[in-house]
Amino acid sequence: MKNQNEGKWEKRWHPLREEWVVYSAHRNSRPWQGGALIKPKASIEYDPTCYLCPGNARIHGHSNPVYKDVFIFENDHPVVGMSAPEFVSANIQTGLYKKESAKGIAKVVCYDPRHNISLSQMKLQNVIKVFESFQSEMIAFENNPAIHSVLIFENKGEAVGVSNPHPHCQIYATDFSFKLVGQQIRIANQYQNEQHKNIYEEIIQNEKKDDVRILAENDHAIAFIPFFARYAYEVMIFPKNHHQSLISLTPAELAALTGVFHQVVRRMDLNFQIDFPYVMSVMQAPVDGKLYPNFRMHLWLQPPYRQPGLIKYLAGPEIGAGNFMADTMPEDKAAELRNINLNEYTLER
Ligand SMILES: [Zn+2]
């Protein structure tokens, strides 16, 4: 059968990064033969050597409580710390080379006491508890004058460098602004000034109009592989109402956002019958007390696989020049995930 994308060369503008993404889907026409390279997830519910399992000792003499659902603690190896030493040059803002102390708080969020489960396998009500804990953390950080920005992120799977399968994510609360959020704020402000429209609302409306890349939707949230996706299974998930962070979502909105997320990760797992790896970032405006009316919070999933065992390696164009060469069309990957029957999901525990 002739691949419908054979000979397709196309570039699409990425409005949130202001760069071209190049699609040459004919390069990926080899059929998927099966997941020989995929290791099954650890089958034990409790691992005595895991530093995230309940009751186990961590380094520096701390022990985990015998927790029952979500458990959050400050990272024993933080990348940023509130007691970071001050530099003499801290206030010198002139000159090309400058350095300052990296102040902040790094936390680990364990989703579940069970070592061998994932967000997709957990019951929705328990995943909602995880997202409620994100919101509670955000409220605390908003009330901490030392914190400027918060990044909540999950690296899932060995394919993105995670050796411990215990389901968890991390929070970096910092005294600086994260680059991609800052870039989106600038671009969203510029779009509002020039077009008198919200850029995220435009993206959502375009996705609804095209109606081929939407993966899940309910009253308060929507998920899609965007028109300008760089990774094959890249997904953006938005609350339908305008929120600059998780803080202002109502309980119903937070549950709906979680529900859409849950459907998406189950579709990903069912598609190749594996625990599908991804990097998820919760994109939120800074919590520095200012308003960012043109920015909209969203969940952003960037899975590294084009198919199991086939990583999208970043090379010359991506690393050397900053433009992505995509090997698949967003519509084709969305069609795969849209065709999944969620009733076939049997791994819920
Ligand atoms: Zn564990």
C-alpha cells in the first residue's frame, strides 16, 4: 500500500516558538514490527531498595512515611536551594558574563505508594489527587516571596533517562523565570498587541475548526496534537477557560483537565501496548504576584518515541540550528490515537 504521505515535504510555522518545523513524513514509512526493545515495567508493588517506596530510607537519614496516596518531599539532591551561597558579584548586572546564586526549592512528588504503577494505570480519582497536590503546591509557592517561577515536570521512562520506575514527578520552584514560559509570554503579548486576539485561543479555535488532531475533550478541557507539533506524539492540553496557572482552576475544571490528560496517556499506552514514555511539563506563568493576562497555562507532553525503540534523535538541524525536522505528520499520529478504543484499557488498578 502506498504511504499517503510519500513525497510530502512541508514546513509549518510554530507560533509559540516563532520557528519553522519541517515535515518529511515519507522518511518514516517503515512499518512497525513489534516492541522487542521495550522492557516490561517492574512487577513488584514494593521495592525495598527504592528510595521512593513507603517506609524506605533515603539518603541523609530521612525516611519516607508509610504514605497512602500522594507524598511530597524536598529533593535530597536539589538543583537549587534556598541556602545557596551569595556571590560577591550578585548585584553586578553589567558585563557579558555574570553569575548569581541559584536559589529555589526542589521537590519530588510520589503519585502513589505502589512502585509499579503509572498515572495511566491509576484510577482517575487518584490522578485527580495528584493534580490537586500540584495546585496546593502552587498556592504555597505563590505565597512565598522568594519564589518567582515554578516548573512541575515528569520525566517518564528509561527513554528519557529515568532509572527509577516508581511513579513520580519533580517541582523546581526558582528565583528566575523559565525560558520557554518567558518566550511564550512575550509572543502572546505581542500577538495580543498586533492582532488583538489571544494566541492560545486562536490555536484552540484552529484545532476545533480542523477537527482532526483533537484527542480528548470535555466541558472544561481539550487535548490535541498541535498543527505545528515537533515530536510525533506531542500533545498540548488546555483548560477551556483562561487560567495563567493551576491556582485559579475550580475543582471541576481541575478534575476535567485531569480527565482529558488521563485519556491521552491511556491512548498513548494502548497505541503500542507499552508504558509510553514522555516528558510532561506544566506550563504556568510566574508566581511573582504579577498578572500575565495573555498567557494560558497548559500541560505539554513531549514523548521521545516516533515508535517503540525508535527515538527522535536531535541532531544537526535541531541541535546545530534550532529547527525541528519532523518525520511524521501530526494528523497521522492524531488519527492513530483517535482510533484507540479506551474501553480496551484493562490495566487500571
Ligand atoms: Zn518504589
